[in-house]
Amino acid sequence: MSASGIRTIGVVGLGAMGSGIAQLAVEAGFDTVGREVSDELGEAARGRIAHFLQRKVDKERMTDDEREAALGRLSLTTDLAAFDGCDLVIEAIVEELEPKRALFAELERLVRPDAILATNTSALSVTEIAAATSTPERVVGMHFFNPAPLMPLVEIVRAELSSDEAVEAAYGVGEKLGKRPIRCHDTPGFVVNRVLIPLLNDCLRVLDEARVTPEDLDTAMTAGAGWPMGPCTLVDLVGIDVHVHASEALYEKLREPRMAPPPRIVAMRNAGLLGRKSGRGFYTYE
């Protein structure tokens, strides 16, 4: 299956990442099947997508007709069997290995033999996910960044047995979605998180070591290092729970001390201080 042959995309899981990927797909002209575990969650995702498309209309970056056409390309389901006509299925469920492996084993039974299966995992092994199938050559990683409609990058991850065709098709779809895809092999953290997570952890440890405030640490890294966003603001945006989970996953694989999440943010996670999503993290949000 080449990128030119991909016309229908399935997205499993319509949370923040999955709904963003589905939005990209319908905007790019793909017929898109989105699956959630309940009709209510599916309709909530449709509402989020409709809201963000309306904002584009309001900013005159899209017409009303284009918005309606995009929403018309989205169909919702709670049944994985609805992916039987998809050319590419992108998984965006909970960031845990065993649920992903179980899902891929089930998808393999239901989709066409030439359909490509992709995982949006940010820290887990694509090779281990692919190993749950008997056709690992058609499994790749497509790691989008949050928020998917706005962040330009998608990492196209080659697992140990991914075929050249599957990798190139996923790369081509990334381009059609308006992204700047890069190719990489399946290593812990891929490219961005392998570099960024230990760097962010170093920044957060400095909070205690230098006894600096979050505001001053963010100022130091934006005004002194040229970062577009300070580390405390960034971790609040990503989600402190998400950052801790990714750090723990990379530490488990690499056993490098810099990968381990600092105790301060583990304690924040345990207290429910998750950043923007909870209203409090390093900063307080309305």
C-alpha cells in the first residue's frame, strides 16, 4: 500500500491526541473512521473537532462549506469491525503496552491484509507492539505531537520488521496531513523525547538545586537559552502525569539516571497537580 492508495484512515481512541489526528485527516480530505468505547465519548470528540474547525472559520482560514465537508468525512463507531475498509489505522489509546498489543492483535484480524497499522506511542517500543501481530511488516510508528493539529512534526518510526513500503506510505500520509515527517528507527524515546525528556528533567532538578522559582527558571531558558517556551510552562502544557509516565518508560529501558522523573514532579503527579489540564501545576490556570 502506497501513500497514494490511502484514502480512508481509521483512528482508534478519540482523546486529545486521537481527535487531533482525526481532525488532521478530515481536513486533508481523507474519509475518517473514529472509534471510541462509547457513543458519548465519540460525540464529545466530534464536538471538539467541530469547535476547532469553527475557530478556523472565524479566523478566515477555512470556509463554512469546507468545515461542513470536513465534518462530513468523519464517521464514528464503537465497533473495531468498522475499520475493515480502512487503508491505514492509527492507534491513539492509553499509553500502556499490553492494551496496545491486544488492540493490534485484534485489528490484524479485522482489517484488510494490505492495510497499514500505526501506533502513536510516544515512549513504548513499536517493535514490541508489532510483535503481537503475525504481520509485523505492516506496523509502523506515527508519533504526532500535542496538540496534533498545531505541532508540525510527526516521527515515522521503523520497527525491526517494518517494510520499506509501510514506512514510506506513513511518511507520505504525514506529508498529506500537512506535517514535516522524519524517519527514525525504533529506539527508546525515538528522536525528540530521547533528547527532550532528560533535558526537561535536568531543568526541573535545577528548581531545587538552585532554589529558583518556576517563573525565573522559565525566564532563564527563554531569555538565556532561546527556548520558545520555558520548561515549567512546557511540562504544564504536556501534562505532568504524561511527562512522568514517559520518563519512567525511558528510564525502564535505558537505566540512565537523567531519564528518571525528579521526585518533585512525581509528588505533584500523585497530588493531582497535572498542569493545565487540572488547573494547577507549576502555575495556576483559570
